[in-house]
Amino acid sequence: MSADYTQLSYWLHTYGPYTPNPPVEGHVTADVAIIGGGYTGLSTAYFLRKAEPALRVVVLEGEIIGYGASGRNGGFAMTLFGLSPGVTALLFGRQRTLEAHRYCERAVDLVRELVREHHLQSDFEYTGFLRLATVPGHVRRIQHDLELLTGMGVTGIEWLDRDKARSEVNSPLVLGAWSEARCGLLHPVKHVRELKRLAQEVGAEIYEHAPVTAIHRGARFTLTTPQGTVTANKIVFATNAYSHLIPAIRSKQAPAFTHMVITEPLTAEQRASIGWQRRQGVEDARNLVHYLRLTADNRLAIGGADVTVAYGRDMNRDRNERIFRQLEKDTVALFPGLQGVRFVFRWGGPVSVTMDMAPAIGMVGDPRAWYSLGCIGHGVALAHLNGQTLADLVLERQTDLTAVWFVNRKPVPWPPEPLRWVISQALLGYLHAEDWWYERGRRA
């Protein structure tokens, strides 16, 4: 209980005093028990109680709210799904790519509506999104993705040529950009703890420092925690990047760790040098993307460039000094006017990766147990709508959300260790090699 969580991310570090809820003590009965207190779990709890106020809904968080990916991400509520539209189309076809994009549009709109309706204090800015091309190959990649989506009727996305793109983000590397209005930025920890407030206001019960150490399936489920037990008619595994720690869903995803650094507040001169007046969320078009944003107090946060893959059950891969240094170097390469800027915090966190690079929501044995995982680093908005989808599934309602194609699909399973690690390293090596090939001219 005395752990120092403030070093896990800049967002946790700057949140201020926080008092977690007490753990389970003794025995608790529930209609639905949700394992995991991040965006997915809290959204599921909220939508269950909204739909059926008589349900007793219990959320079990193993650490504190904001501990996992929901407290360590970049804060982008965006429409990107999996890796990119082109990859999704290659693996799943054009129609499913369109369906996924529509689902993600709805997810972003949901986050915006929740913030507005409930006055969530999460520093939310609806600023839009730019996907930058910084080498000629990425121009072709982005234009292909744009043509794919717009050819199927998607609107609200446009191509900016070099001059227009540089008028938005002033970088000598920028050759063009995907521009999209539907994207919001938020403070991840403020937001997830506002979701906690919202879930509690509609009657959900939330326990922290309540890791589930065993689950027994009988006429009801019995969940064991260090200080008590919970029996429930139904359960939801809202565990995402930690799902490989649960035997029943172990093979469905693997965690990869992404890393971030953040600057001191930029001076007026530094802000002028980078342009970026509209404060959009920014990604580039690499496989191992860079993602960048400005915070409410005008710091520049950048993440990505590479990932760390852990072995087995190891979840202690938040820090990677090589990647931190690379991110700091890449910031100045993108924005030469920030030469000498001071970086004040470094952190990392896990994202959930399925073998076939698309999210999955599914049943664990029978309709009494469900899981959600595999957002591939684009889960802020997606997790909220997945929570609403999970609520419909738990309530055994057939809706347009439960009919989406990644519900009840069978993701390609990850093999057990050591083969999982070998395959993940091979896939990562391929992504590195392709990025190197695209960028070879620039590096020369």
C-alpha cells in the first residue's frame, strides 16, 4: 500500500494527492465482477449500471486506478485501429476496415460526449489529428490509407501537401500529412479517475489494492483477493496488457512496452519555432510510430520510436534508457528550434498486442465471462466504447455494438514461451527493417 506510484508516469507524478479506495475485506457478492480498473473496466461498470441500475457491479483493481496503461499512455482519443487502415485491410478485408473505422469514430465521439455531459476534469482538448509523412515512402503509405477510407465513403480526413502540413507543424522533415478533425487529447490519469468518479456516482463499487489471485467457476464465480472474496454471477476480464497473466486468456495477447519523455514548458520562442498553433495530436507513419502532443501547460510529450518486449510474466519493462535517448534525439531532429530543451521526465507502460494486430472482445467459456484486449496502443477512445459493448454482451443484448466483427472473433494465439519471445522478436525485427528501408535516404 505504500508503493510510490508517482514515478510510473508524468501523469501520475503531477496528479497530486490521491486516496485509493480500500480493498475487499471479507466476502462481497455481486451480479457482475470486473477485473481491472482502467478505461475498459470503469466504462463497463458505468454502462452496466446505467442500463440496469439494480445490478450490483464490483470493480477489482489490483493496484490503484491509473496504475496500468490507462495512467501511462499519451492521452490520444483517436480513430486509428490496430496498426493502420492498410494493415487492417490486408489482414481482414476492406469491409471490416470500414466497420472498424466507423466503430472508432463512434468511440472518439463517446469520449467527447462523456467529457461534456459529466464535466470530466481531464484537460480534454478537441484539437484534431495529424499523421505526418517524414519520408517519401510514408507519403505513399498515408495517401494509400486515405484513398482506401475515402473510397469507402469516409469523410472528415484530408491530405495536406508539404506547405500546408508545415503551416500546421513547422518541421523540415514534414512532407505532407493526413489531417483529421476527430481527435481529442486528455490527461490520462485525471481522466481515468474521473471515470472512477462517474462509475461510483451511478452505483458501481470500486476496490483498489485488490488483485484477483484465483478464480473458481461453479454455479457462480468466486474470485479470491488477498483480504477477501467476491462471488459473482458474471465476470469481465478488463485486463488488456495484463491478460497473459490469466490462464484462460493467456494466449490471446502479449504485452509490449512503449516509452515516453516530456519537456519542461516551452518558451514563447520555442513554441513559435514549431508552429503547431492548433495543438493537434501528432503521429508519423512509421511502423514503430512516434506520437507527439502538447500538454495543457505547453510541454512537448513524445513517445514511441521503438518498443520493449518482455519475457514470460515479466511486466517490469517500463524503463529503456536507449529508447529514452532516441526520443530526445528525435524531438530535436523533428524540431531543430528545440535544440537544448530540457527533458524532465521519462516513463513507459504496456500495450496489448494480438498476433494479428486487431482488438478482440470475446467469451471465456460461456456467456457469463467476457474479455477485451488488443488495442495495439490506440486504446484510449476504443476502450470506452469496448466498455459499452461489454455491457451489452454481459446483459445478453444484441445490439449494433455486439455485432461488430471483432466481437467473438478468434484471434491467432500467441505460442507459449520461449517461442512467444522468439516470434515477437522476429516481428519486431521486421518492423525495424522496414522502417530502416523507408528512412535510409534521410539517414544518409
